[in-house]
Amino acid sequence: MARLEGKVAIITGAASGMGKVDALLFAKEGAKVVLTDIQIEKVNEVVAEIKNNGGEAIGFRHDVSSQEDWTSMVDETMKQYGKIDILVNNAGISSEVPFMESSLELWEKIMSINITSVFLGQQAVIPHMINNGGGSIINISSIAGLTGGSGAGAYTASKGAVRMLTKATAVDFAKHNIRANSVHPGFIKTPMSEKLMENPDMKQWFLSQTPLPRLGLAEDIASGVLFLASDESSYITGVELPIDGGYFAK
């Protein structure tokens, strides 16, 4: 039996990168997948790919920092599928602007997309999970949410907040059989990071920081997210899962 058979999953930031790979894997494992992103054309392409492979999916243009967008998308999901079992808060942005050069506008943009979106998404989905007898929330943080990194103050702060909001959610809603866990990717090759990782000097630096002798792939993250979404992890809540090639073990 497929690992997510009969489950309904919402995945944000699903147009490309880790979110796209999550969506494809979830559909392969039997989930009805709701893909959201501001890049609706790319979302529609992923939805078509899932359907062509025999899966079931719908897509929405979705600004994750908008409460109105969350309400609309969740309402439509409930009309279409009648329940929500899984929420993957994957959407996020980073910035290469040094901390002392960052504007308040940039700080607020990073916070709105990386952490306010998690707050809004959980608020929108949890009542439906309670009515459904439980669910699994997976919030994508970063190794930057576990340890300080130079130059990325706003990003690090936002990802640390994701980690702690996840723990608070796990404690508050365990009585409703709702689990919440955070995933902390290391140096992962995605469309967003590919240009940086193709730079020979930067690639060598990333590899020097990672005990396992390769960079991570979106598929590595998707495997961990699938585990946390599935009933295989039914007694796991409030934990952070680094998928980082050993970076945090040092």
C-alpha cells in the first residue's frame, strides 16, 4: 500500500525545488496533493506532470504571506477533497544582503514569507485537522535555524522562529492528534541555490563543511518529509530533523 494512500496534502512553494519534488513524491505515494506558489504557470506544469503519471493534484496561485490567500485556498481544498491531513510549509526566501546593510523592508519581507506564512498556514489548517481527528504539519526550517551563520541575520532569525513555533504547535495540539515537526536542510542543490553551488570555490566550501562527501539533493529532503507526513512517524512530534550530510554533527 502506498504510504500516503487516501491522504490530502497541501505543499507551499511547490512550483520548483524541494516543494516540487515533495509534491511528486507525495502523489506517487497516493496522496491527493494541493500545490501552491506565486508562480502559477510552473505550478500548473507540476500538476499536469502528476496527473500524467496517474496521480491527483490541484494547484493555486498563493501568496503565503496573505491571510486572505490562505483562507481562500484552504476553503477550496475543503470543497474539493473534504479534509486536510498534511501541511508542508515549504515556501521561503533567503537574502545575500549583509546584516548591517539590510533594510527594514527586506527584514519584514523575509519574516513575512518565512515565518508569518507558517503562522497563517497553521491557523488556517488546524481547525480542519481537529475535525478530521488529527494531522501532520511539517515546517521547513534550515540548518540556519539550529546554529548561527555569518551574514544572514534575518534568514537565520526567521528559520529559528520556524523551529520554535513548530515545537509550540506540537505541544499545544498533541491532544488533537496533530503532529508538528521541523525539517532542517543543509546545503541542498535546488534551482534557487544552483548558481551559487556551481561556483567552484563556493562548492568546495560547502563540501568542506559537510562530512558526507556530496551536496544534498531535493530528493534527500523529500524522503524525510514523506516519513514525517506518513503514519510511520505517528509517535514523533516536536522534533527537528536535520537533513544535512552531517553538518550539525560537528
